[in-house]
Amino acid sequence: MSSYRFLEDHFVGGVFYQAGSTASTADVPGGTLPTGWVPSANVDPLDTAAVNAFYNQGPAPLGLVRRQWQSNDVALPVTFWQQTAGSVPAKWTLSGLGASKPAIFE
């Protein structure tokens, strides 16, 4: 039961999701994403299950936050990976809904 907001256009299982749109996994009534879908770094997880899946995927820098085919702005994410400058090994933490999760060191 994971819900996400897309930060850039995505194709998942042959379905197009426009940046700024939201979708849930198929274990939620009306969900269109595959159950157990592994999120990319360019989604904003919207619930606990989505944050857990996003965290388990591991740190990745945020890519472009934009629509491919339209000029409308897409709001920046609440939850994303942040790298602490100057830390060796690299220290990554989540912002927003994932802020209580432990840091990951790479």
C-alpha cells in the first residue's frame, strides 16, 4: 500500500505517469503501480509504506523535477535523499517523512 507523487515523467509497466501526478500500488483499491514496485529517486513517497520502500532502495541524488511535455511547474519533493557535505564515508539522510530513519553511510 504505497503512494507516490512523480517528480518527472515515468513509464512503469507500459503505463505513462506524468510528472506531478500521483499513483498507488495495486494492493490499494484503484492502484495502478505493480505491487512491490521499486521507486526511483524521482518520486516523492506519500505514506509510510512508500517511505520504507524509498529508504530500502538506498541513497540516490534527486534528478530533474519537471514535466517532459508541458511547461507547468512540478512542486519540489518533501522527502528526498540529502548528502552531508564533507563526510567520509558519504553520509546520506532522508528529509521530510523519512527524517526519523537512520543515516546511511557509503
